[in-house]
Amino acid sequence: MDSRLVISFLAALIIGFFSIPKVVKVAIKKDLVAKPNHRTSHTGRIPNVGGISIFISFILALLITSDFNLDGGIQFLIFTALVLFFVGLYDDIMIISAKRKLMGELFGISAMIFLGNLRLTNLHGFFGVHEITYLASVLLTFFVTIVIINAINLIDGIDGLASGVGIIVSLFFGIYFTLTGNGQLAVVAFSLLGALIPFFIYNVFAKRGKIFMGDAGALVLGVILAALTISFNEVNITNTSPYHILNAPMVSLCILVLPMFDTIRVFTVRIIHKKSPFSPDKNHLHHMFLALGYSHKQATGILLLINIVYIGIGLLFQHTTKLFFFIAIFLSCVLWTETIRTLIKVRERVKENQCDKEVAIDR
């Protein structure tokens, strides 16, 4: 195994554990905290700038272990992450409009696409399409990256969910890129993994020193996962190793199934109800599990397990016809989410009946 992988992981891990208590202390002192409101489920003043620790840990580990002569594109990925970090941090502290936030995201992503030349160039036969034109490649990459970034941001609603998905996905990509001999991509994945683990522990298990990711963390996490996903698809265009993935776009969908499906479902529901797709509500998958009476930890654990199961499904059925695979994955997600919705309605009816009985007894 490349020693850089171990060094990058341990460096990010150590820096993360060292930096989080410092970030928490400064955030509380400067009042950089998330205050409870009608949409939140936490109490107390919790620092919401955990993205600072994630970003610092990830970037420093990457700078220590990256070979810029071997892969010059890595410097533009770092620049993109830097831009999105400051866009997210500004939003965490000052709050900016969705339009300005999107403009900042597009600016950062431009460096990754145009200067780093990180693009989706092939659809792997989906709808019979393989290699695509430069313009289509650029537009598709912008779209996919923005969708993944905002999908990760949207699932950051309960303890450990966004970072947990990040841990699972970065671990998968780290192992995969190691097995296929893509050392620099593996370094990126393991640096992210090391940066996320300390945050996950403090976010989920800490009684004192608890911290939230905030937009700074979610945007950085989203763009790095997008970059790894794009690279995963590009590697499998010409990959001749025993670990070649035949249906990379569909396997990618399975890898990121939780944030992607949740975003599609929530946006669709909002549009049906004639609301802006960006209007906040409590209709996400994690809200549904909370409505069933599960705690944050339980809901996060169940959802992360579902994500792992779908990754396994993607790998096992990668030989399946692409369109059939896509439809099957989508319908299976609809099936289990509708089952949960039905269970929520049943639970609410039971509660109503119990309340009616209690009122009748009091009378």
C-alpha cells in the first residue's frame, strides 16, 4: 500500500481531533452558533462552523501528501474547495441569498472543470450514448456537481447523517482507487475520510463540545464527493483492471442514493404543492424517521445502513441493463419511502385515537 494513503488519513484524523475543540471554544465565544427555532430539533447554542475543522484537516493532509508534479489538477480541486469553503462560511456567519450562493459555487466549480479538466466525458452507454461533446461535458459536469453539493447540504439535518454518508462514500472511493492504482485520487478520498471521522464523533456522541457541520462543511464535502464521483466514472471508461465497473453511472447513483433520492423527492413534493423547490420544510427522509419516533442516532444509523445496502446492490447488479437498473433503483426508493409515510399516518391515527379516549375518560 502507498504510504501516502496512511499518512494522509492519519494527518487529517489527528488535525481534526486537535482542531475541533479549539473551533468549538472560539465559536461559542464569538457566538457562531445555531440557535433553536421551529425547524430545528436541537436545544442550546451549538457551534455551526464544524466545516472549519473539516476543511483545515482535509486541505493540510492533502498538501502534505499530494504529488503536484504527477497530478497538476489537484491544485485546482484545492482552489475549488477553498472557494466553496468561504462561500459556505460566509453563509454560516452572515447568511446570503440562494442566488449569490449559487454564483459562488459556480465560480469555484469553474476552476475544477476548466483549469483542472475534471469533467464527465462519457455516459457509458446510458441511453446508447458513450463519448459526449466538450460543451455537453462541461454543462453536465456543472449540473451533476451542483446537484451533489446541494444534495449533501440538504441531508445535513440530523446528527451524523451528512458526515456519515461522506465517511461511507469516501471509504468506498479510497479503497476502489487504491485497488485500481489511482494513488492521487485515493489520497483525496482518505484525506476526506480522516477529516470526517473526528467531526462525526463530536457531532454524534459528544455531550460537551458538540458541533454542527454548517454550510462551509457541507459545501466542501459535497464538491469533494462530486469530484471523486466524476473521477470514478472517468476511470471506468478505460479501466482494464479486474475491478472495472461496467455500469459506473448507475453504481454512482447507488453510492450517493440517499442524498440524491432525498433531493429529487423533496423538490418534487414542493413543486407539486406549488412551492419553491428551495423553500425549507420538514419533509426530508430523516424527518420521516424522526416522525416514527426514532432518535437522531437511530435515524442516522438506519439511513446509513440503507446507503450501504444500495452500494452493495449497485456492485452486485452492475451487469444489469442500464435503463432497467435506473428504474428499479428509483422504484425501490419510492416503495420504502411510501411505506414509511404510511407507517407515520398509522402512528398519527393511533395517537389521535388515544387522545380521544383520554378526553372521553376525563369527561
